[in-house]
Amino acid sequence: MTTETITWHPVAEQMPDGDTTVLMALEGDDEPTWPGFYAGGGWYYVSGGRVAGHVTDWADMPGGPKR
């Protein structure tokens, strides 16, 4: 089993590099964590749709299992 620590960054303190896929934490969403990216002043799901909710935090994508 591989274990990784996810470090969340408040958007009020730090933003991710543009067009880098990250995990987004959305305030009040039924499923509060989604992969997405920040570009052109807005948040987007990896599918390309604009996030309508409020992104509060983001984290780098986990690296996945090491074999």
C-alpha cells in the first residue's frame, strides 16, 4: 500500500500554476473535491466546464502508486 499526504492551500494565500491540474475543494458542494485547473482568472473542471461554485482550497494531484 502506498500512502501520500495531501497538502491543501487556501486560495486566499496561494494559487496554483496556470493550467496545472490540481484537486479543488468546493464550498458547499455535495461532492466537495474535484480535479480541475485555474486559468484566465477562473476555475475549470478537467472536462473544460467552468466551476460555478466557490473554490476555497486546492492541492497538487497525488502522484499515484509507486511500483
